[in-house]
Amino acid sequence: MNLNNFFKIIAISLAIFINWIEVSVAQNLITSGRWVYLADTVMGGVSEGSANIIDTPNGKAIKLSGKVSTQNNGGFIQVRVSMPKGVATEFTGIKLKVKGNNDEYFVHIRNSSSKLPWHYYSKSFIAKNEWQIIELPFSDFSRSSSFIRKKMKIESIKTIGLVAYGKDYNADVSFLDVSFY
């Protein structure tokens, strides 16, 4: 085998491996291990919380909990994951397997038109006190600002955030599955 063929095989193998990683990330984002916790304290708010990977009888889940406070112009805690470019192109929405405290939570999506921290696309849902599957079509997400595109460009999704937001309350929600459908 000559050197050019060897490098072609390596390049093809790497492309297949990267594509496999993206497909497996699209199947269940919880297991990716790339989640980051954020709170309004980055901008002077006083919300407190945490996000942890927990074991459930059905597998690993992310538990987001804490006290959301709107004092000091705050009002959120979230856990967020970065997405490979174009990973959601073939899909129509986000599917969650979630259990909570019968309160309202949000999915926030940032994409290439989200230039400022408060630019995102959002969809709310109620997390009941039992495991449930919720499907959120991308077409139902609304923009947070008139400075971003009306219609979200799915192919340019950069991050997905699971968020307790917008009012004073105790957040307690777990996500067993976050995937595209």
C-alpha cells in the first residue's frame, strides 16, 4: 500500500468516526458529558443552583435544581451543551424525557444569529412529577429579540440550554434524555 492510499484510508476512517460521534450525540445528549452549568450570577443576579449527573433506575440523568430569583435583574439557572455544526439539520425538533416539580421550564437554543447572551430561541414546557416524553418542534420556538432571525436556522445551532427561568421559584427538574427527532 502506498502512502497516499494509507492517508486516504485514515481520512475516511476519521470522517466515519466523527460522523458516528455526531450521530451518537444526536441520540442522547445527556451522556455526552459536555454540559456546563450557568446562572444569572454571571450578570449580577442572585439565583443559586446546581446541575449534576445522577443515577436513576432508567440510566443517567441531569438534575437541575436551585432557587431562581428575579432580584438584581436576574432570573435563571441553566445547564447548556455545545453542539457540532450541522448536527440537527436532518431533524424537526428536540425530544426530552423529563421529570420535575410540576413547574414551567424552557429549552433555549442559540445559533449563528445569537450574538449577545440574551439572544436565543425558546420553548417552554411543564415538567410533571413523573417521567414523561415531550417533543418540542423547532417551528414552535420563538426568538428572544427582534435582532435575531424570525425563523431559526437549524443547521447553525450552537448550544442547547435546559433552563429554569423568568420568575421566583424553586427549580427541580431531571432530564433522562435530550435528543433530536
